[in-house]
Amino acid sequence: MKIWTVSSFNKEAAEEISAGSGSPRVAACIMAARGIDTALSANRLLPNDGKLFDPFLMKDMKKAVERIYSAMESGEKICVYGDYDADGVCATALLFSNLSDIGARASYYIPSRRFEGYGMNKEAVDKIADMGVSLIITVDNGITAVDEIAYAASLGIDTIVTDHHKPEPVLPAATAILNPHIKDCGYPFEDLCGVGVAFKLAAALTADMIPQKLLLEEYADLIAIGTVGDIVALNGENRSFVKQGLESMRNRPRVGVKALLQYCTADYSDISARDIAYLVVPRINACGRLKMSQRAVEMLLSKDRVKADKIAEELCYDNDSRRNIEYEITRQACDIINNNPMIKYMRIIVVSREGWNAGVVGIVASRLREIYGRPAIVIGTEKGVAKGSGRSIEGFSLVDAVFKCKDILINYGGHPMAAGVTLKSENVALFANMINSYARELGDMPYPELNIDLRINPARLNVELVKELKYLEPYGAGNPQPLFGLYGMRLVSVSEVGAGRHLKLIVCRGGFYLTAMYFSHNKKDFIFEIDDVLDLAVTLDINRYNDEENVSVVVKDIKYDSADHGECLKSLRIYERLVTGEGSEAKLLQTILPSRDEFAVIYREIKAAGVLKTSLLKLWHKAGEGISCGKIMVILQALCELSLIKYICKGEALELRAFNYKGKVELSRAPIIMSINKAMNGGIG
């Protein structure tokens, strides 16, 4: 459940943007809805000049270049120490390739996600030392590796850190640190990802040999994959990187990238940033999640088409296996959460189990965040070690929360929206308490939100309108794919496609019928009924089939027509605080204390059905005004406690079974009601 907001639309600004920048009208309307009010600011958002900043503007760049050339002159061995996600893999391939091209004795090392975890570790440093390496260059990691870099130094190994993750107050004692987020870095653009920083180092190393723009043409495909995969803001240099990368992938992809593209899609001549995000990145990530990311690096660097094809096929197989593992872990995690309100209603969901694959837990955390509308951290434990990954919601920095727990963590790092942790298995419960205590100290948690760029009339949807939106591409963080609101649509039919994994909806309004896809949803858990009047949040694209073009409508969220999720979520928060023992003011608790008549409304609905398969939103919608979602949850819990119903929750779906009961029930005897009354009499809960 999310709060829907609709951007305010400035018609005059849209007209000025369209006239002054040459953008199509619908693209200008989107920009105006996002707060851009002049043609000049529109051109700043969507730069077409491909401007690249001087890499030597970055603090320590000169030191890094001098140390690398010193190593080359004395014949030292250099090891690129990478990371196992798409950003780290592409950064490793790029820097290793560049170093090899300029004559360095280079190798690369990527830790095992499952057995080593994120970032540098001392065992890996020992292996690298045994190889005779005297200079390590980290990519997409290293900024928090204070102890590991000191250990490398004790073995006679210097380290250059290239990273983009959040630094701590104490930086590692490295020869040079390249990170746009460190104090006094001086670089004009902070939003580079790991491969972006690695490219800047490569550009500095070859500054006297090749212009930066030409070097970008050589590596743009790798930079685009890493940049899209790491979900950094697609503005400034990142936008230039991705635009150039898409052109390279469409027209002249390197052998390894071409091999993977041909397994991903039948036609990559019009590949988009969205295709990179949903087709390319998951396959590269899958290699690191289930095996070793070195294979993905080998593919990206390969000039042998047969070898590249073989590895690309392996990556696709790994991705299919990853999906199956992810599905099973998600199912198990939801069972744990749904059966334990103390987990379900915490500010940050922390769920763990022995044997969960540490390579997949981040994807599961992302899924749980969507299901439960709050940050989620999923942890797999094995042989006394727990490795977890979390995903957050806008407005809550998960990495800040993780840093507050560093005293019990073995390893940690990340971004505001995603973080990873390694700790002893025995400390998982303590970690859950610590991170939630930190969240409580910050006050109210932000609500999950969904922002509609523009309302749209279904009668206006056509291929030409959608084509005009391409002016805004590439989409990504900071420039998301436009989201449109289709309001007051009647649900005509629902059918399953893709072996039951997805839904095809037909909706209509005013005589105009639309077909829309609702991915990763099945009919069993679909809470809406035929003839319901709904609001749909959708993205628009072009579907090409048999040389015909049609508008593709993809549903991102659905709610009942005119439903105010904000009020529903506020009342739910009061209920959650009661259940988890946080407490609320008496006047707030009063708002979720149901009357006997309100109990009767909900109980009659359940009893009439015998077994009612529904959802909280559907009960709320049918109950009418006055019975908030918080009250409904209190009612359901009280009815369960009084043995009047059985209550099973699976995500959004509820299964309610009424029991036969004769006589009058004393509702005030339900523990949840007693708890509310006691808290109200005491002034606070």
C-alpha cells in the first residue's frame, strides 16, 4: 500500500519548455510536472553536449596515476580488487583492460559473495600477496576497509581505493583514495558509481595518449551497464555515459556484450536503459550470486565469440536458477513475517534463516520492501556467520542505520537505499533490535509513496504519444520512466499469462478499452473483482510484433477509485506501535478503538461468507467511511483472541474463517481491547 501523489502541472512552463528546447509537448509536460519551469533548466536536465569533467579534478588522482606508473616502470604486479555485482564486475573489466592496454602487469580478483562477502578481506589479501602483487587497486569497494588495507601494508602491499560508497570519519591509510563523496574531493559530479570512478582513473592514466571522449567510446557499454545496474542518478556525466553506452550496444557491442544481448533479446537495435536494468544486469549479477563473478568478467573481456557465447549461456542458466531460489526464499520469508507480528510491524523488517543463499537475499529484501511497505533486511546464516542485504524506501537512509550498528558487525557498507552486512549469527537478534531502536529515535518513518507525473485520459493513448516520451530517455534514478494515472477505470476481465506468473487486465472508461499487464501478480492473490472501479498507475511503452506497433501499458500499482491510502496508513501505524509495544498517545489510540457496531459490520461480512478471502484494503473499501484500517486490524485481532474467527495473512491477502458461536460476546475481554483501554487510561501506550 502506497500513498499516491500527483505532480502539479504548470501549462505555461510546459509550453515554454517545448518552444525553447524543441522537446515534444508530452515530454515538456512531464518535465514541467517534475518542477522544471524553463527551457534552460530542461536543457540542463537533458544535456546533449556530452560534457566530461577533467579526471584530475578528483582529489588524489595525481597520486594514483603516479603510483601506478611507478609500479609499471619497476615491473610490479598490480591486482584490481573488484566486487561481484554488475557495477563491480564492469569496473573490474574496464580497469583491468585499460591497465593491460598500457602495459601494466595486471590481474584481477573478485571475492566470493557467499564465502567472503562484500569488500576486502584478509584471506583474499593473503592470496594476492602470494601472487607477488605489490599494488592493489580496489574498484567499487575499499572505502571502509581500514583494517584490511593496513594489513596489506604490513605485507608490503600498497592500495589505491576507487569507490563511490559512503565514507566513514576514519579513512583507510591508502596511497590514494578516489571517491567523489570524501571531504574536499573537488570533483564537480558526486553521483558516479564504481565503474564511473574506475573510468575516471583510466582516463587520467591515458590523458596524454587518448582524449577522454574517445576512451569513453571504447568503454561506454561497460560503464552504461554498471551505471544502470547500481541505480545512481542518471543526470550529468552519468546520463552522457548511458546515452553513449546505449549507442555502442545498439551499433557496435563488444563480443562479450553482444553474446549476452543475443541471449536476452531477439532485437537489441533499440535497446533501452530499462532493457539493461531488467535483462542484462540480472544475468551478470546472477553469476556472482550463485557462482564466481570472474566468469562474467571473462565474458566481457573475451574476443572469442565461441567462448563468450558459452559464458553468456551459463549466465542465463544461472539467472533462471536464481529466480527459483529467490522465489522459494521469498515464500519462506513471508511465512516467517506473517506468522510473527513483532517482525511484520517493526519499522525495519529483519528476517533470517540458516541456509538462505547470501547471493539472493538482496533481491528478496527488495521484494519484501514492496510487499510490506518498509525497509527490509534479509539475512542468511551459515556456520556461525550471517550475511545480509537490505533495501530501503525513499526518505530513510538504510546505510546510516547500518553504520549505527557497526560495533557488532564484521563488515558493512552501502547506500541510502541499499546496504549489506556481515555479522556473527548469534548477533542477528541484537542487530534487529539495534537498527530498529535507531529508526525509532528518528521519529516517524516515511510512508511508501508513488508519484504520478500526469493524469491521462485513456482516449488519448496512442503510439505517437508514447514515441514522444523517448525524448526523455534514458530513464533511471533521478529521471524515472514517466508514471501516468488512469483514474476511474472499470475492471472488465482478469486472466493469467506466463504460466500464471503475470496478469493481463482489461479495463475501460467512457467506451475506451485498454489491455494492461500486471507483472509478478497471480489471480489467486489479486484482491480486486470484476466491475470494481479502480485507479491505475502505469508506464507506457511500444510493443513491436510482426512489424506492427502497439501501446504497451504496464501496471505499477492499483487502488480503489478515490481511495485515500494516506489516512489508511496513518491508522495502521498507530495499530503497529501498539502491537510492537512502542505505544501512542491516548488520543491516537482512541481513533483505532472500534465500537460494537463497527465490530458487527466486519464480523457479519466474515460470517456471511463462512470463509472470506479478501484483503485489508477490500474490507476497508466495503466497510465505508468511519472504520479505518487501524480499527479493522484491531477488530480482526480481537475476534481471533475471542475465538470467533481464524485469521491467516499472506502478504496483502487475508483468509478469514468464522466459527459458530451462540450468545453475547464481551468484546472488552479481548486482550487487544484491554491493552488499548489500559494505555488510554494511563495516558500513553
